Amino acid sequence: MFKKITTWIGIILLILAFYYLFHNTDKDQLWTAVTQFHFIWLLPALLIYMLGYVIRGFRWVVLLSPIKKCSFQSLFPTLMIGFMANNIFPARAGELIRAHLNGKKEGISSSASFATIILERLFDGLTMILVLWAALLFGNLPIKQDSLPAIKIVSLLFGIVFLILFLLVLFKKTAVKLINTCLSMVPKKWREPLGRIAHTFIDGLQTLQNAKESFLILGMSLSAWTCEFTSYYFLAVGMGIAPSPLTLWSAALIMTIVNLAILLPSTPGGIGIFESIGVLIVTPFGIDKPTAIAYMILVHLIVFIPITLLGAYFYTKEHLNINKIAPPAKKTVAIKPKKKKARK
């Protein structure tokens, strides 16, 4: 049922996005904007964008270190497969796939892996909020005052979630007692599996106990996202719309808002939504709509294609099957091994 709902939401959003993008848009102007791009800027944009994912790989090594010392060589393929799945499947299913695959690969709990991914996403969110406020303070950007309350609300939400997770770690004993009290109200057959998931999830948050590692993760997050908005800027230079009217701070603003927007229920890979939100941000800089569309399509291609291809490469290299790495709900019901033991 949930899959059907998310599929229909994705279809509706895709139709609305494409209607907004191409309704009353001059196709000749759009093609002219595409062909005016200087492809020499594609290489530096691609290299610095991929550097951001190398940094994310090392960041995951640090996040997992309280649970198990994992190597970058082992984690990076799993990371890429997860991001590939995010681009292909709706509802950011790649996060669950990555947690499940890493759990099997490294011999650790999938819920502990998933906790580190939640931390990763939380640090990403906090980083984007920091970059967004820096852009607004120092960038002299054409942002309407009525959009600031929404930005403040998003900032507050990320802060609250981070505080809750931090309190779970800081007051672990109290959190465990509270979890056990809640589990006592659950039917017996569910207590053990739910308890195991909850406790290993808290274990996965242990990085927050170490201030040095927390600041290191924040620094790596800032570095990774700086690589990303710098690649946006290089593409704008190639498009002929930077350093004027778009600046590096403009690129930071575009990156943060489009990425925060596609965190909500969206189309696979944010197709259509990414471009639409980007065009809404770019046009107030005095850039015509066809050029804005061409620019955002180009940015999305850089964001989408290399990661998807690299994820597909690692997926085939490790001889994986999508049915094996996806954590389907049916898997928890499969009690065949227990039945065999009972017969014996």
C-alpha cells in the first residue's frame, strides 16, 4: 500500500514539475542555452563532485568506528550502491539497502549501520543549514523576506532531531529503561526483535559521545558539500552565467535548497523536482527561464549519472542481487530454518 502511495505521489509530482518547466518555455532558446555550454568546465566540475563522495566514504569509516573498524575500500562500494539505489528507487530506499548490505558485509547489525546513516543524514542537514545561513549572510542574494520563516523552521527541526539523538546517547541508561518500559506493552513475540533493533540503533549513535570525532564528521560534511556546490559553480561558469550574475554563494544557495527540497516525498532521484526548485531559485538572479532550465538539467546530470554508473559498477563487481540486498518486509516472516530444527 505504501509503495503504491509513494509511486502515485512521484507520478503526480513528476507531471506537475515537467508542466512547470516546459509549459510556455521557448524550446529554441532552451536548445541555444544547452549548446552554449563550454564543455571544458565539465571535467573540473566532475572531479570535484566525485571528491565529495570520496570524503563521504572516509566519513562513514569514522561514523562506524565505535561499532567496528571498517576499511574505506570495503565501505566505499556499499556507499555508492546505496546512493545509486536512492537515484533509482523512491522514498530514499537506498539508505535501507546500504544499511542491510553493510550489516551483512561487515558482520554487524543492520540497525546499527542504519543509525550511522541517520547520523550521516543529520550531519548533512546541519551542514546544509550552516551553508545556507552563510550564503544568506555573506552572499547578498535576491531572497525574499517571506521565505526566511520557512528556512528558520527547517533549521529548528534539524536542531531538535540532533538534540534528541544526542540526548539518547548522553542518557543512554535512561533511554534503555524507557525503551524497555515501552517494549513491556508490546506483544511478547515482538519484544525481542524490537528490543534488539532499538538497542543496536542506540549503539550506532555512539560517535556523538566523542566530541573530537563529532567535529571531525562535521568538518568532513562541510568539505563534501563544499565540493558539491563548487561543482555547481564550475558548471555555471561553463554556462556563461558565473561569476556574474551567479557567484559561489549563489551556487551554495541553489545546492542547499534543492537538496533540502528532495528530502521530502519526491520522484526517484528527484527528477523534475530538482530542476523545478532550481529554476525557481535561479531566475530571481535575472537569468531567463530557458537558460535556468538548461543549467539545472546539466547540474542534475552531473549529480545523477556518475553516482548511478559507479554504483552499478560496484553492484555488478560484487555479484549482488537486488533481492538479496534489499531488506524486504517478508524476510522477517521467513522462519523456515526454525521449522526445520523443530522437525528434527
